[in-house]
Amino acid sequence: MSVLSLPQRVARAVGDSPISERVAVAQELVYGPVIGWARRSLFHTGVLGHSVHPPLTDVTLGCWVSASILDIAAGPLARGGAALLVGAGLAAAGPTALAGTGDWAGMTGAERRIGAVHALGTDVAVFLFLGSFIARMRGRYALGRNLGLAGNAVAAGAGFLGGHLALTRGTARRTTGITA
């Protein structure tokens, strides 16, 4: 008998939850016009042998985590660099979301529900970082730092679910008929 770890139980609970199904339906309503386009776009390709969404998340999250590191470690000396990184992460979030949307469009069942909760979490993180960027541009650096830290915490939870989809459930794989 295998015992599931806490993270595995959390992922399973999200995938089985009727609330997650409601989130998925809401995501389809909100993003309906974009979903089909994303599925046909260059952001949904098999050229890498896997989804482009996971490597794009590295750019987005890398910028945001780096901004928070600068906020904490360098303080006022790094305000400009931290704001630049938050803005770059926001710019990268668009293509990252489109790639993820293209992937999600083909999901069903538990994967669809987990993906919807993942997307909701990333939406919240993006809005927290947008608030962080606006606060920084208005000279409210402490608020910008705090919103960025909150955004990173939310992104970490959403990233866990995304990693579960890609790595445990294999949703990032692309079958091309070519083996390496």
C-alpha cells in the first residue's frame, strides 16, 4: 500500500474538487475567445518535444523572484532594478499565459480542474505584481515590495500545481513521432 505525501494529496484533492470544476467553467467563460486562438498559436507547439509553457514560466518567475531578492538584500539601492524586473516579468507573463492556455484547452477531467486552479493562482499573482509595479512607479516602494512578496507566494502555490500537471501527469509532453 502506497501512502501519498501531503503535496500529492493536495493535488488529488484539487483535481477531484467540485469547486475546481466551477473554477474551470468560470475560466472558460472569462477566457473563451482566447482559448481557441491560443491552441492554434505559435505558443502551443510541439517543436521542443514538450510544451513551451514550462520554460516560459522560468522567465516570468525568475524576474519576479529576482526582484524580491533585490528588494530584500539590496533595499533602496536596487529599487530601479527591482521595478525593471517586475515589469519584465509582467511582459513575459502574457506569452507564458498564452502557452499555458493552449495546453489547458486540450485537458479534460482532473487535469482540466487542476489547470484551472493553477491558472486562477497565476492570474492572482499577475494582478499582485501589476499592483507592485504600479506602487513602485508611484514611489510606494514598501507597498510594491510587499505586493511582490505576496505575488511570489501565490505564484509558488500555482507553480506547484503546474509542475504537478507537467511532471506527474505528463501534460507538457508533445508526441512528434520522433524519438531522441
